[in-house]
Amino acid sequence: MELFKTYKLWPIEPVKGSGCHVWDKEGTQYLDFYGGHAVISIGHCHPTYVEMMQQQLTKLGFYSNAVENSLQVELAARLGEQCGYPSHSLFLCNSGAEANENAFKAASFHTGRKKILAIGKAFHGRTSGAVAATDNPTIQSAFNKTPNVTFTPLNDIEALKSNLATGEYAALIMEGIQGVAGIFEPSAAFWKAARQACDATGTLLIADEIQSGYGRSGRFFAHQYAGVEADIISVAKGMGNGFPIGAILISDKIEARYGMLGTTFGGNHLACTAALAVLKVMKEERLVDNAAAVGQYLMDGLKGNKAIKELRGKGLMIGIELNEDWLDLRDRLLFEKHIFTGGAGKNVIRLLPPLMISRKDADAFLEAFNTLTL
Ligand SMILES: Cc1ncc(COP(=O)(O)O)c(C=O)c1O
């Protein structure tokens, strides 16, 4: 059997990792400013993470959600305290798309409504409901296209208000910072208007923090810069540092009912251990503050470079929009300087490194970037 060819692959196979570096089979070292697509939060093979996972594997790897699991209870308490949402409750699943599916279901159960308002250029995942709320028709099959989703432009407050005023939406979903679109931030005024209009119309506000959350923006959640609270927050990616886990944080105004949400693998013992190790390391190593500080340092070091049309983002979620002549820069960073970065479309380089990078790692990136663009 061959692999179904749905990914365009780089001709490199990382086989070993440590911190913000990976190595291929030949022993070549790469600086990882992509983090496996914003997934590696505390760094590759962090010793605390490895130790906790190894220990848990020798005790119990899995049991189902039909029985008590104190690791889930501990995770909910720790996450609530660290992220600033102690009175939300936690539902655990396996991925980002699945988190958003459950967010839509919870919102629909709560409001009795069936429509979702999403933001233009949004990306929320590839499963049925998540892809319907993703503003990219090329990845929606006929089965996924639905009149239950409407898109409204980012940062257009009047359009947002008039859409919500119809009172027909179960929820508005917004990324903390739009990632796949190329790093675009909702303004604080847009978040505030969204919160007010949702309250006025009985609509729930869902913050998709799957890419921008877990400290990446320099705050635990990017929407916290705007001083607003969301009713449901979806998370995944950095939550497990590579072990698949996703979740929604749910406001106490949404009532739980037995059987309303469920999953076989979600919240299993290994996944919870991975998430607990991530939170422990994030706290001990102050990684949210580090993301803010080193992110600003990187931004400052990139400013004024002639290859750059626009710099966007916060913390360690940085979008470098390139001038026309420099569209091959991402490939050159990889093949000439051995640095992984993310992309968005043809002209944006996305920096999504592990949150533990130091100024020295940032200097290594800046030196390579500036040398290539001399
Ligand atoms: C903002 C956002 N939401 C949802 C998803 C989907 O997550 P997953 O690939 O884990 O299903 C992604 C993935 O890139 C994302 O960036």
C-alpha cells in the first residue's frame, strides 16, 4: 500500500528533536521556527515531558470516559487557573477541528439555533462543521457546504453588528489571531463590539485559540489582549506539545447534560499527562512571558528589512509579508540556512517557533534572514 498523496512534502525527515532544533537522518541540524505547525510549545523532547509520559505509560495508558479519571480533573483545575478562566469547565477531545465541532454543538444545544457566524478568511479545521466555517471553498466538499454558516469581514464592526442583529446565530466564532489567512488580528474594538452584540442577541462568542492560544501570542489567549471574555474557547496544538489533544473551555452559563458531548479517546491518560507536563513547564519556565519578550525582540530585529512588505502578529505568532522579489525566501531559509518556517499563501512566512526559544535562537534566525536578504 502507498500513502494517499494529500500532503506536499518537504524532502527532509526529522528523526530527532531537542528544544527548538530537529535533526534529519544524515545528522543535519535544523532550527525549528515552525514548531510542527504551532504544535511544539515547550520544545521537542523536554525532559519533564519525557519523564512524565514514560512514567504514565508504565501505569496506565488508556481507559474510557465511562470511569473516573483524576488526571482530567487535575488538568481542568490547572488549566483554569493558568489561563484565567477558573469558572469555565473543560471538555476534552483529540484535535482542533473536533474542538470546534463540539463548540458548535454546545452553542446550538444551548441556544436552540442552528446558524454560525464566522469571519472572512477564517480557518477552523477540516471536519464537517469546522470546514463549513472555514472560508476556503477549495477544501469544502459538496457535503460540507451549508447555508448554516455566514461569513462577515474581519474588523468591520457595522457588518458584524447587522449580521448578529438578526438574532439567528447560535454563535460567532473568531480566531484569536487568524493564522492560515496570514496572521491578521481582530482589533480590540472588534472584540469588544463582538462581545456586546453577542450579549445583546443571545449569541455565544467562541474564541478559536487553537493556533494563537496556549501562550503563543504572549498572553495565554490572544483575545485577552482586548480585555473580553469568550463563552467557549477551543484549544489544541500547543496543549499536548505533539501528543494529540484538544478541548473546549465552556462558560458556566451553558448547562451540561449527560450524553450531549462524547468521545472515545478524548482526555485519555497519556493525553492528559502530556497536557499536564506542558502546563507545568509553561509555568516553571514562564513561557508565556518568554513568548512576549522574544517575540518583540524578533519583531524589532526584522523591522526595516527590505524584503518585508508588512510585519504582523504578537508574541511568537509572526507573519512576515514579503515583497514580490523575495517569494522564494522560505525555501532558501530551509535549504540554505536549515531553518523551518511556516507559510501562508505565496507571500507570507509564518513564524511559529516553540515558546522556549531564547534571544540567541532569535539571533540565529535574524542573522540567517538578514544575510539572505542583503
Ligand atoms: C485556528 C485553527 N483552528 C482549527 C484548526 C484545526 O486543528 P486540527 O488540525 O488539530 O484539527 C487549526 C489548524 O491549523 C487552526 O489553525
